[in-house]
Amino acid sequence: MDFDKNIECIISHFPFNGKMTEIKLTGSGLINSTYRVIFSNDVCESKYILQKINTNVFKNPDELMSNIMNVTTYLRNQIALEGGNPQRDTLTFLYTNENTPYYRDDEGNCWRVYKFIDKCYTVDKIDSPVKAYRSGKAFGHFQKLLADYPIDNLFETIKNFHNTPSRFDDLNTAIEQNLAGRKELVADEIDFAMSRLKDASKLTDMIKSGEIPVRVTHNDTKINNVLFDSITNEAFCVIDLDTIMPGLSLYDFGDSIRSSAVTVDETESDLSLVDINMELYENFANGFIEEAGSALTQAELDNLAFSAKLMTLECGVRFLTDFLNGDTYFRIEYPEQNIVRCRNQFRLVEQIENKMDAMNNIVKESYRRVVLEG
């Protein structure tokens, strides 16, 4: 599709006010194509984000946008009730002139629009205890606001996204098929994964038994999915809502720790540098529990630290599976990158295991201090 040629047609389907004065490709996301657009009239200038939804990843845009529209509407109401700013503290998506949540062009491309939030910034790495605490508060507040959301209204937009037993099934298939002929190269990594097979089903078994509740979860709680205010530096809005669907609060907490409260990122090949940063972990946990602690069950609290191990193990299994399959899912920059990522994540699993008692004690102490004692 010739985007420049068809932009007028695309924007004509949304209720923009004024004349478009700027359109610019923006964002570092790997999934959707994202543009910032500015419209001006005699009174004011308005900024928006225009996105083409990647329907190769999100194959049912109706279900995707139903989740987003319903959850953001609910969030705005909850934010207003607690005295916040509904136009700033969550995303506001526009309906088309035809009252649909996205526009499908003649080539089948799906376009959506939401209001641009000004005077804010994102970060790709937690570089201080303060940022860890504030990002923990942001994700915890997100959980708190949605604690009573009717979960049956949500679609599962990506099947088995954080279903760890399913990820192990995928690994077993990859081992059996050995499509890239690499199985002998990763015998140690396969043994590592299989030695922790019993951990894979712990949370899914607890769902089946009713021990932990299914909630609205973000499912992609990287630090760059939080907006920080440019003036106060407070974290105030959780963004990138495409993976909102039924899940566990533990998935969101665990994946935040896996990706953010660590000494190096998942591409580091020197395993001696890979560790959990306990100061960042403690501060993130404090912020998360301060906001969400009163809404969590005891079983959820008891498994917060374990969730960091499980999400890390799951991620390592996914990298190992992709390496065995010939690197068909994750983008790589060199042939061994997926197995480097896998070894990195498995090393982090070991480090978390070594510190599990301390991590559990931090959760207990935080809950006692900020929830029980107020």
C-alpha cells in the first residue's frame, strides 16, 4: 500500500478536528507501524497516534479492539472516581466516523487512533531504585484499578501466551522434530529445562483448583510500557495494551522482574554478569504491593517471587525452542543469538533460585508494612 497516497483516505474516517500539519513515523515497537499526527485549527493543536495493527500477530482485530476499548473505558471511570485525570492516566482511543474501533482499508489493513499524551517520556532500562519503585506502583495501580473488572468480557487474543506447560509442549515438539539439526548442541540446556518441568504447571494447576483468580493482565510489563511525567518524573500511565487479556497478576509481576530488576539484559553472553538486582527487586515489589497488595489474595502474594522464576524459565524455554526450530520467531542479529538468550535466562533462573528465600521475605515484609500496618 502507498501510505503517502492513501493517508487522506485513512484520516478521513476518524473525527479529527482541523488540518493535518505533521505526520511522522515514531516509536521503537516491533509489532505495529506507528505514526504521530498533528492537526491544527484556529483554536488549538491536537496530537494523536495513528497505528496500523499487525494482523499477522493479532489475527482477530475485532476481539483485540473490544478488549482495549472496554478496558480503557472502565479505567477512565475508575480513574475519575479516585480523582485522577482520565484523559492522561490511561489511553483514549477514538472511534471512527462509522462508530467502529478501527478502520479497515481496501487492502485489509486495520488502522486505529488514540490521543497522544504530552509532557512525558519512557525508559528502556530501570537505572535507579526510584524508577523501580515508581514503575512497580504504576503496574500495581493498573492491577488495583482492574481488580473488579468482569473477566468474562475479555477475549484471549494470543492463545496460551503465558501458559508455561504449553511452552514446554512446544519445546518437546521442537526436540522431537529437530528441524535445524541443533539438538546435540544444546543437550545441557534441554536437561536444564526438563529438570524444572514440575515448576511449569504450578500456577496453571492453581488456576484449575481455584486457588488463584484469573484477572485482567497486561502480559507485557516491560519498563518501556510505562509513561513517566516530564515534570514530576512519576510513573502515571501503562501503555501498549494489545496483550490485555485474561491471565494472572503473577504473570505481570514476574515478567517485570525478569526484564527490569536484573543486572544485564537478556542479550548478555557473559553469564558471570547475569544476576537479579535485589535492590531493584525490593523497590519494584514495594511499589507494586503498595498499590495492588490489598487486592491480591494470599496465594498470589505467596507466589510473587516464584513468578519471577517461572516467567524467566518460560522465556528461556521459548528462546531454546526457537533455536531448535531454526530461529523462526524471534528476530536475531547473529546465528547463535537465541541460544545466548536462552543461556542468559537459565542463568537468571539459577540466581533467582539462590535468592528465593530473600525474595519471599521482601514480599512478606513489604505487605506487612504497607498493607497490614498501613
